[in-house]
Amino acid sequence: MANRVSLRQNQEKGAEFMGSSALIAMSGGVDSSVAALLTLEQGHDCIGAMMKLFSNDDIDACREDSCCSLEDAEDARAVAYKLGMPFYVFNFGEDFKEQVIDRFIDTYQRGETPNPCIDCNRYLKFERLLHRAKELKCDYVVTGHYARREKDETTERYLLKKGLDETKDQSYVLYSMTQDQLKHTLLPLGGLRKTEVREIAQAHGFVTAEKKESQDICFVTKDGYPDFIRQYTGKDYPAGTFVDTFGNVLGKNKGIIHYTVGQRKGLGLSAPDPLYVCSVNAETNTVVVGTEDKLYAKALVVRDANLISVENIDAPLKVGVKIRYKSPEQPATVCQLDATTLRVEFDEPQKAIAKGQAAVCYQGDSVLGGGTIHEVLF
């Protein structure tokens, strides 16, 4: 019943969009397939498009849950054909290498923790693909993200809101979207649950209806991050030292690309209490470890910040903050230090805040803004 109601409501909106056109970002998965269907039902003229970002052979990827395969392209094409849409594959391989893979590797080499999905959304889907959409005279780019986009008629700003399915909400990875990008983006799945999306796909006989979801970091090989980085760069990352929070040497590490903040497994150290990675120093090739209590920090600073619901933060604001995609929001106060820098102070210290990850601030179900964690304050 729920999906029939959703479809009827979607059809009732169709008149609003008559005469407009949309470029559908299709991955060969169930989410983008249903996003395409719902966009058509809204009255848009639609074009299906798949971004070819890399070749699985090029990165030696042999996983069932990887994307960008020939099978994915054929599944996307089959759905587009079933819906009567033109379908194109755009080769954005060089952009993906420069903006996603190289950034991923550079971040690890700095001793930080990257978030390539955010970079892919920022530089590929909502920059490169949107530019291509405008070249094709399309009014919108459409994706299968579980998030909502609305316009505040009072402020005339476009808002990014959480998807109604809390288990699938992807607003965190979209925090970098600009007002122009939001204006030209549609997110048809924001008001649906994943179970409803699969039901819709099954009802329409899509080949993607039961397809497994792809792994978040699509280009990392089955052997893991360190082996991928070594194979991709052709570089060796020499062993360094483990030190405690007082600087005492505890043993040898395998090289900094093997470690991230909060990591407990794979350290190979013997101690009376469990040890965790507290920080990674690329300059000295050292990994600082400590007991769990050493992981908690009271504040952070983000750089390259993007604000969505407001133009500026004129006074300290109470917000909820996520420091990782899957972590729950935590109460905090945010203030703006300059045009692209925010400081976040938590009500209670937070565990394992990692440089390189994103901190995203929420007011209710709306994204206030966010940025890349640059400094962690204990």
C-alpha cells in the first residue's frame, strides 16, 4: 500500500514539471532505477546516464559488490530501455582519478582518514555530471540518494534534508552541495524506505530489483586499502614506530597507511589494557597508541566548510553533529571562524574523531553545513 500511495502522490506532482528535462545518474542498481521511474512519472523528459569512473581490470577489482562493471552498465541500459529513455555512458575516468582516487591516497599518506564517497558526489555527480547535464540542456540531475531537497520560501534557500528512512539516510555525504547544485538536483527517493524502493522495482520488473548494494568505496580491491595504495602508486611505505601518548617507543608499525584513528585490531602490541590508534604522524612515520580513554576529544575544527541552510553563522548555534557516516548525531555548539572554517564543541567528549573525515551539522532534519575535519581538540 505504501508504495502505491507514494506513486500516486508522485504522479500528482507531474504537472509541476511538464516540459522540463532531467539527466538520471544510473549506476545499474535498484535505487537509481527507481529514481528514473519516479522522475518520468513526475512528467520530466529523461535521459539515462552512467558515469564510467574506472575499469575493474585497471584496479584489479574482482568483487561481486564492486561497481562500474560491464554488468552494471548493461543493467542500467536495460532499465533505461524498459522506461523508453535514451541512455549514455560518460567516461569520467580522468576526473575520478584526480578528484577521488588521488585525494584518497594523498589523505592516507598524510596520516588522515579519507571519505572518497563525499569527493565522488562533490566533484563527479554534482559538478562534472551537472555540467554535462547543462550541456545537454537538461534542467536537473537526478540521483538515487536517500535525502530530500526542498526550497525555503522565506529565505529562498534550497535545503538539504535527511531521507525519511533513517537506516538509509545519505544527507551526510551530500553536505558539500551548493545552492546552484541543489537548485538543479532532484532526489526522488528521499521520502521512501528501501523496502518500498525494492517493491516498486519488483512491480515494474526491473532486472535490478534484487541486486546487492555496491561497497561504499567502490575502487578498493579485495585485498584492502594498504595493498591498493601500494599497487596503485608503486611505492613502498616503510615501517615506523609505535609510541604511547608520552612518546615512549612501544614497537614497530607496518607503515602509516595501515592505520586509522580508533583502530584496535592488527596492532600486534602486547599491553595490560587494549590499545587503540590515537593519531598518525606522517612526518615522523609514527603511530600514537593509547588506552580507550585517550580517544575522547571535546572539539574539532573543520576547513573547506560549506553552509546550506544559512549563508553565514552569525552567532554560536546548538546543532547535532555527525563525525562519521554511520555515527549518531551528537549535541554540540558550532561557530564560524572565517568563510570556510567552523569550530564544533561537543556537549560531551566524542570518541575517535579522525582528521580527513567530514563533520556535518544538523538542525532538526536539515543539514546546516559541514566540512573536512582538520584539527581535533582534546
